[in-house]
Amino acid sequence: MTEFVHKGGQFIIQDDTQKGTEATYLALFARHKIGEKWMQDNGITTKKSCECPDFIFEVAGRPTIGLEIVNFIYKSDKSTATMRLERVAKKVVGYFKQKGTPLSLLIDVHDPREWSLNWAEHMDACYNPGFDHLNASDDELKEAFITALESEGIKPRGITKKWVDVKGQTFIVNGSLMHEPHTSCHVNNMGRCEEDPFDDVQKTIDSKNQKFESYKKNCDECDLLVVVENGFVYFSDKLQKHKFNSVFRNVYLMDLSFGCKVTKLKIQNKNK
């Protein structure tokens, strides 16, 4: 089945698999002027999906180019809780998909601090909005959401909205068929962004540096695309000057947090 997503400021229909997500990342990269130049410089016209690396580009009379894609995730309480709820949302959508229902799902977490008469709690909600923990397990949340939606039924038109209490937390679950025949799911959360977490980006690059030789078995040259999406991070202009360590020929960072911004990172090659 296909899913309707919003990435890089665009609405996109993609296959609802990991390869579908990777194909979307590649398309967004190729549409950016830096990615377009990368395609032109390497003489790329065709591609094929691979597992190691994610994509291979074969060009007659030129080296075979590989591109590995990795998601950058800044680990914080807020991002961890968000990703957990996103995984649950995908499982709920998957459950209805098996029943032939192309569900579009939106989940909010009710924050009682916003309406508190206690001024300190109200101000805490203003300066630290959103949620940073989940009381229940993934399975408990999944079953609660499915039960709530099934008890009401998914309307052929309009939105099924349910308030669901799970272990002391209240969730607002919205289900519809608005993107039929495609599925979609989204979790709303807010919070402060960490500025320029370069050490964490380096750790992400290092995780792929360790696998570089396995990628090179299937291509002559290999580049790395680091994708930032919904990570509660912000990159300033310092990103263009910071030097990262990598064994890849080129490393690019594509930030989809606010539109689509691609930066070619400065690298110090470990092999030199």
C-alpha cells in the first residue's frame, strides 16, 4: 500500500516501506540544487535499489557510484517519546491496512498544564510544550487506540475523533479515510530544538564509517547522505564550516525539519 506523507515542505505519495522512504529521500535530494549537481557531476541517469549501500548508480564508462542513506536522530526524552508514539501509530495504521482500511491517523497528547489554574504549571507548559514521556507500553497504546477507533468505526466521510485515557495520559486520536486509497499517520509534538549537535552527527557518520568496506564491495565510490527529520534540532551556518571525520568520498546533510536544506559537509578523510 502507499502512504501520503509531508516531507521537505512537499506532499508526497510513497510506498509504505523502508525502501519507499529511501526513494523519497533520494528524490528530494536530487531536486535540490546541490543534489542535482551531484547527479550531473557523476553522470547519473539511472539507479537501482540495493541493501549495501542503499542505492547504486551505474554509468557506462565511469565508476559505479553508491549512496548510503542514514537518519540522524538526536536522542532526548522528547524525541524518544515522539518516535515511540510514531511507531505505535504506524502499527495501528498497519492493523487497519490488513483489514483493507486505508487509515489516516493523527495523534495528539493532551497536556493538562495548558489549562491548569496553577500558574507554575501553566508557564511550564509554555516554555516546555508537548510531551517527553509515555506511561504505557507500545502494545498497551496500540491496543487502546485500535479499540477506541473500532468501537466508533471509521467513517467513510469526516473524522472519527476519540479521547483515549491510557495509564494517566490522555490522547486525542483522529482517524479518517481522507487520503484514500493511501494511508498516513502523524504525531504532534513540540519542544526546544538543540542547536548544532555536531558530536551526535559525527556519531551517526561513524556508525556508517564502520560499514564502509562492505559498501565498497558493490561500488567503486560511495557517498553518504545524512537525513534530519523531526529531530528537535537546528543547524546554524556553523554547519558549513565544521569538519567531520569520514571515510566516505562525500557526505551530505539534508535537513527536512523546515523545508529542504542540503549542505555538503567538510570532511577529514580518515584514510588520508
